[in-house]
Amino acid sequence: MKKNVLEYLEDGSLRHFISKPAIIDGAKEITFGDLVALAKAAAWLIQTRVPKLQNQPIAIFLPKSIDGFVAILAVLYSGNFYVPLDVQSPPLRLKKLFENLGPTVVLTLPPFKPILLQAGVKEDRILYLSDASPITPKNMLALQARWERIVDTDPAYIIYTSGSTGTPKGVVIAHRGIIDYIDWALGCFQINESSVIGSQSPFYFDNSTLDIYLCLSTRAKLVIIPDQLFGFPVRLIQYLKEKEINFIFWVPSVLVNVANQKALDYTQLPELRHILFAGEVMPARHLNYWRQRFPKSTFANLYGPTEITVDCTYYILNREISDYESIPIGFPCRNTDVLILNDRNRPAQVGEPGELCVRGSSLALGYWNNPEQTAKAFTQNPLNTCYPEIIYRTGDLVSRNESGEIMFIGRKDYQIKHLGYRIELAEIETAMLAITEIQKACVLYHHQKKEITLFFESNVKLSARDIRQKLTDRLPKYMFPTAFHQLDALPCNPNGKIDRQILTEAYLRRHEVGLADRPGLVPVQGARG
């Protein structure tokens, strides 16, 4: 039984993989031996700055790169926990984040110093990864004593998510959660040292946890795919072939882009054996394009918020799914239990909607420096009155079908009441994405105007009448959008998901109201991906 994630590297087997490539980053490459050596050298650099402290937050302000990967391991080897940050974050958000985090030090490189100073980080808290030097045997023993004191309930990382109050929330994940998650993944998918992982998610997005720790636990090669390629699907697929990538875990928006551009029609990928996705609802029509071209590959829909160590349910596609169906989120991952609670906090019956709640060691420790929000989301299990047992309330509505599969319905707070009817916006999006001419769709609700608002991409000009005609057999009329906006491209956030916040704040305010700062605009609610 592992008690911390560094035991993936310190189990004695690493010596067989010293010369094996670990990370490919553009033209750069690093072996497992050099990766660990650089990480331990940087860990000693951190140790000299915080000699008497342990289990402290160390921010990492670096792009996704070999340096960023080294920094993650360095923080862990120093006996602390890492907080990966987006170097493209707006200064105001960074300032709020640092005020909440209060990092012991920020690990970075000299070019990023001005940004950190602007965000309010004191100069004596900035530590440069490039200042590390090889560690001596004596110092190695002192460092080893630190990391060996880590236990599985200690924090491993913090991932910041958006907060409803405007202040980002730092989700604290323990070593135990990562170990359980990776144990499940290794038992569920055939990943080993011959695997080549095509990494899409930034390190500050929790989906990257699977890429990082599959690489460390199996000695698989991790290829950092250049960000710019995700905007060019044909080139992206060619890159997968060039690097012989056989495992991907991507957000659905990327898979949808590939399907929309028919990019798989131009390049064969005989090596690709695992196609996993999570973070948004995956449209069945686009998934079927992929499945038709990889009939022998494993496809899996993973689901879970950041607060549950990446994913808590999964569904391996083992049957035909029509273009009009919703893809199940499936069944609980190993050592995780899912409760579906109705409005009376009782177990929902088959077909009855309820809030998805989770219990088990995968749960986050809470929100960093935010006891109020922690108490709201992490609560006592209402089905257990005999001893303390914390569950996480996801805010997602789901139901179980007759086959026992969990079906995602939508956000609990995104269920709207329109014309007297209760409507799930996610159901409208599913219907939209089944229309052949629509490549991407996002449905929002404007409470003030009582409008179901559709934003979509299409290669052809589609009128509101065209869309309504195509929806006739799929939705009741009261669920039809009442406002239609065809865009050249829907905005995406750095994680690759549709940026609903931009659509809400920027597009609606500028194009419907006319003034970006006009008061009184009721916020638009959106269906969760």
C-alpha cells in the first residue's frame, strides 16, 4: 500500500528505466533518470528556502513543459504540495489567487518575475528553478527524510477553480486520492511502459493528473502536444501519428473539432488504442465518427468534478449509441461510492432525478483557506447518522436507468423554469448537437428576457426556421431556443472547453444590450459540459 505518490518513483524499479524517455516537449526530451535527478536538485533548492517547514503550498508559475513537470516533482520531493498556475491568467485573478493561497514560495523562471511582482508576490518569495544545482549525497539523505514523512492524507496539490463570488477556490487533493485514482485506471485500462500518452490538458487543469501519474507509475512516455496544434485538427492528427501516440485523455471539444473537420479521413492512426474524454458532455454524433474509425479501440467517458480527484464515474463504450442518445457517465470508479439523493435527501429511485453525491477516499480535503465554502459542499452523509462521514455534493443532477447506468442530466442550479415547464438546458444541447449541420452548440438562458439562447457553429448558414424544423421530432416546442446566434467559432477557455462565461458576459452584453457595463442585466445560466 503506497502512502505517497513519490513511491511510484522510489520503489526500486526506476533503475531499469533510467535511460528511457519520460517526457517529450517539442524538440526537447528528458529521460526518467534525468527527470528525477533534476527534480531532487530543485527540491533541495526549495528545502534551503523553507528548511523547517513541511506540507506547505508551493506555487508553480511555469508553462506546461519539461520544466513544469520537474517543478511538480521537486515540490513533492521537498515534502510540500504543488499549486500549478496559468501563466496567462489576468493580473487581477492572479492577485486574488495569491491572496487566498499565501504560498511559501513561487517556483518559476526569471522571465515571469515581472508578472508575479505585478500580482503582488514579494520578491523574496520568488524562487528560480534554474538556480538548482546537483544535490550531494549528504543533502540527499536529509531530503529523503522529508519525503518519507509524507502520509497519504497529506496534500499533494491544489487546483484552483472558478468561484461564484469571483474569488477562485483552491481544491486540496491528498496523496491517497491520487493513488486510488491511478490504481483504478491501471486496473481498468491496459497502460504500461510501452504506452505513449498524448497530453492535452494544462497542468493547472485536473485532467492532467491522469497523464502525469500514469507516466510516473508505468514509465509510459508522455508527449506534451503543442497547444497551437489543437486549433488545426488535421495537423494534430498527423502529430499523433508522428509521435506514435496510443493513449489520449482529452476534453470533448477537441474530439469534436477533429470530427467536424473530418481530420481522421486524412491520416491513419494504427497505434491509437485508448480514447478517453471528460470535462464536458460528449455529443454522440461526434463520438460515433471516432468509433467508426477505431472499432477495436477502447472509448471511455469519465466524469467527475475537481473536488473528487479528477473522476468518480466512468463508462466504457461497449454498445452502439445513436446520434440522438446521451452517453452514460456509467458506474463508480474503484473505492468510490456514488449517492443519488432526491430533494428529501433520500436515495432516488430508478429514473428519478437526484443530486450526485460522492463518498470515499477520492474526496478533496476541502477548499484552501475557505472554511465557509468547504462546509457548504462537503457535508455529513444524510443517510448515516451513526458516525461522521463526509460526502461531496456535486450540484449535478443525474438518474439511474433500468440498466443501472448513471445518466447526466445537468446542473442542479442550471435547471430553468420556462413557460411553466422545468427544462434541463443540457437536454437542448444534446438535441442541437445531433443536427448534422451544427458542429458546436452552447445553450444559455437569459432570465430577464425569458429567452433560451442558442450559440452555434455551422459550415452552412442556418436560419432559426431551419433549426426549428430539425428539432420537431426531437424536442417539444416549449424547449425550442427563442434566440439564435451563429458564430464563426465558439470561444474556448485554456482547458479546451467552451467558455460559457465569455458568451454570457461579453457576447450578450455587447451584442444584445449594446453596452458592456450596462447595469441590470440578469446573468445568463448555462448547461454544464
